[in-house]
Amino acid sequence: MNQTAVNDKNFVLVATFCFLLGAFGVHQFYCGKIISGVLMVFTIGGLGIWALVDFVIVCFGEFTDSQGIKIKYAGSN
């Protein structure tokens, strides 16, 4: 995991996707996690539980993209 890498994904966009369309895995697709996204589509976001857990993880800045780089708010380090 490269801590110095900069993520080009927008934190606010990921959080919005997760909140509004989390059950369909849109935030997973946006971050490049295709397999997780497909699983979320078929399970309807783990009946909402998986989507809720992902939303909490996104809000705390611990959500990663497909390369393992954390997606954080631009104002945070």
C-alpha cells in the first residue's frame, strides 16, 4: 500500500453515490471495485447492511479504491 499516492477520486462524490445508490454498488464501480459492485447489485447491497457499513467507512475516510489508496476529503491529510 503506497501512502504517498494521491487518489483522483472525489470524496464527496463517493459519499453521495454510497448514500443515494449504495444498494446498487455505484460507489464500488466508481472506485474500480467491479466484483464488489456486481455482488452489491445482486444482493441489493447486502439488504442495505453492506451499503450502510460502506457509508460509515467512507465518512471516516477509510474507504479505498481498487489500488488500495484511501479516498479522503481534500482538506484532510
